Amino acid sequence: MTALDAGAGWEAPGCDLGVVRGDDWQIRFDVEDPGGEPADLSGVAAAVFTVGSGRAGPAVSVACQVGPEAGRVWALVAHAETDLEPRPYPADLELTYQTGQRQTVWLGQVVVVDDVTKHPEEEEP
């Protein structure tokens, strides 16, 4: 089981995570072992957080930082990558171990909502 702390996001009704389009996203995942304790992630070679957009491929896919705390994975997504159409997206966090084994430890939905503040450099001509 993986707990989620959205950081810059929030828990939205009917989904797992709500975030604002164009903001920096800092998402903390707390991966737990079957006993509810922080999982030992020392054998993890890579962690990837992906926000999908369907058959066209991922809308956002970022390498994550594992640790330094036991069981902790951070997904840091820069605002330049979060300029997505406001709507729900399927998302997951996948760990790849040094053995080559892959494990999805969080599977959910990210709802992107439009932001109110617009920046001149982002406006269309």
C-alpha cells in the first residue's frame, strides 16, 4: 500500500490527487510493506511517476527521488511540464529494482484543474 501526500496538490472528490495546471508539483509517496511499515527501497534502481494521456503516450513522465527516508519517494514535476489540458488523467508510480523486477506501487487518477493566474510569457499571441 502507498500513502500519498500531494504537497502542492490536494485530495479531490472521486480521485486520488488534484493538481493545478502550470504549477510545480511536489508529490510525496510513502510506500509501505505488508505490515504497514515503511518499505525497504534500498534495492530500487529507478522510480518513475507517469501521468498518462492515452494511446498518444504519457503527458508527464518524471524520474523520482527515492529516500532518504525509508519508504519515501518524491515526484518533483516542474511547471513547464504541467501545462496540461484540465481533466482527469490515469497515473502511476512504478519502481524498477536492481534485479530488473518492476512493481507499480501506486495506481490512481490525477485531476488537473485550470489555474486562475496567467503569466504573459505563457499567453498565446
